[in-house]
Amino acid sequence: MIKFSLGLFLIFLGLVACAQNKGEAVNALEYKEVVFQKSACVGNDSTCAEVTMTYPEFSGENELSTWVNLHIREQMMMYLTWGTDEKEPNSIEKAADQFLKEFIDYGNDFPESVHAWFNEGVGKVSVLEEGLLSIIFTNSSYTGGAHSNQTILFLNFDLEEQKLLKNEDIILDKERLLELAEKAFREYHEVDPALGLEDDGRFFLNEGDFFLPAAIGYEKEELVLIYNSYEIGPYAMGQTEIRLPLSALKGIVRHIKKG
């Protein structure tokens, strides 16, 4: 019995030490802003494409920082390789080279119609508190056509569990959140209270039902919901940004501060 109890005690001490180390890694997370820029030109250097990627990079050689940085870099690379058939690159620089090569190839093949291209991605930490990290990513790009494309998304991390959170992990009461989001959405677009959203004529609705956006995250003491262009309305409508105070969402969404 003594040996058995001692063994359990040693296991307990190991678990406590592991939890303490994880907690220390979470609390010690620090980051700096990294800016990557690269460009290429065609036609006697008169028409150019430019890549600018700005994102947080977390310091330290611990497992947590490495894991977060991997997700951030993958997101920035996705902006540069979206829709291409090329082999997926393993660095932001190689992804930028791939994007610029496509521009050069197009400029050489169609010199009379080539215009300047750009791809700008920005990742900013919007919350880093109590084991939760929320990063908002914005991307603006142009590779020809009538207009540029802009998108916003969030990556939300549970640092203690080292888990990338899906929207369903954040939302505790979807029905109630839908009610509050629809009320704020109607106010944002000044929809007549007596008119159903499906009857307004401006919105893209799935069988007339209102829905939550793909981009959901945290900033300060608010839950932010962003409908990107074409998600719920035409490009001319732009993006719809709804902010709901977390103080009004207890039991509805996961809060930043625990307890």
C-alpha cells in the first residue's frame, strides 16, 4: 500500500508540474510584428505586383509558440496561393514567389492587358487574455477584374488546451445569439421593423433564414461578427460588422475571462 500510494503521489506531482509548465507558457506568450514585402515588375519595370504580409510572430522556442506561429503562417500563405494549382509552398517567401511568378507569366503572355497586382494581408492580435488568443486577419488583393477583393476572418485559439476553436466551440446558445445578431443586423442596415429580411430584397438568405457569419472572434470586451462581401449581400454592400458586448452574452458565448 505504501509503494502504491507513493506511486500515485509521484504521478500527481508530475501532472501538477505539467499543468504549471503549460500555464507558465501561456502567461509568458509575447510577440512582435513582422512585415514581409516583395515585388516584381514586367514591361520595362513599368507594371508591378507587390506582396505585403504583416503578422504577429510569437517568441520563444516552446511548443505553444511554435504551434501558434504555424497557424499564422499557414493563413498568410493561403492568401497568396488561393485558387492556384501549384504545389503548396512551405514558407511565406516561397508563396510570395509563386504569386509574383504568376504575375510575370501573365504579363509576358498578355503584355497589352496586364495591370498592377497586389496582395496585402494583415494579422493583428485582438485578444490575448486568460488562455484565449484571437487574431483578426484582413486581406485585400487584386489580380485583374472589375475590383479588388477584401476578406476578414478570425482565428481563435484555446492556448491552455492548444486547440484551434471553431465557431461552434465559441457559441454556447446559437438560437439566442442568432436573435441578438439579427436585431443588430437589422439596425445596422436600417431595415423596417415591420419588414422581413427576406422581403427587403438586399440580402442573400438561405431559404429566407438569417444566419451567423463565418468570421466570428473577440476584440477587447466584445464579440465581433463580420459578414464579408457576397456572404449575405452583394459586393456593393461591403462588409457588415456587428459588435456585441460580452457582458450581454453570458451563457450565450464563451467568455474571455473564466470563472
